[in-house]
Amino acid sequence: MRYIVYVIDDQSRSGTSAEMAAVDEFNDRLLSEGHWVMAAGIGAPSTAIVIDNREGNEKVTNGSVFASNEFYSGFWIIDAPDQGVALRLANEGSRCCNRRVELRPLL
């Protein structure tokens, strides 16, 4: 089963060199253990564009739909045999990036 692990932060590109090295090592381990699907950083909420074209309204709004000091600054998509393994990997990811993370199954 696949899961997404969102990294929660209050600023973009805030990782220290030590944190980024730990994340690289974690990514390598995910890959070697067969859990890696993909990972990426996400631009700050100020770079978001919300598009609503329901019923042909063609509404475009700059900025995120969510108003919060915290936001998702990146993510991993992992492949894990069950939620227990996904939870263990999310815990390790949180430790490596030194951020809170949110784990959700992909549907």
C-alpha cells in the first residue's frame, strides 16, 4: 500500500545542511529497502494558485486556500506493506528532517 508523508513547517527551504544530509541518507535507505516511490519539496503557500472551474466559473485565486502559519513544505510517497511499517518510516522521516510530519494512506 502507498502512503504520503507530508512535512510540516512554518517556512520554505528551512532545512539546515545537517538536516538535508540526514534526509538524503533516509531517502537512500527508503530506496534500498524498496519503500521509495518519490519525494519533493513544495513551494510556500504564497506561490499557490487555487483554480475553481466547477460549472465553468473559471475562478483563479493567488495564494493557498488554507490560512495557517504552518504548511506542507514537502512530502514523501512511500510503499509499505501495512500501516505499522508506514508509521515507523514516518517516525524516522520526522527525526531526519527535524519536523513534524503527517501520514495518510493513498486511496
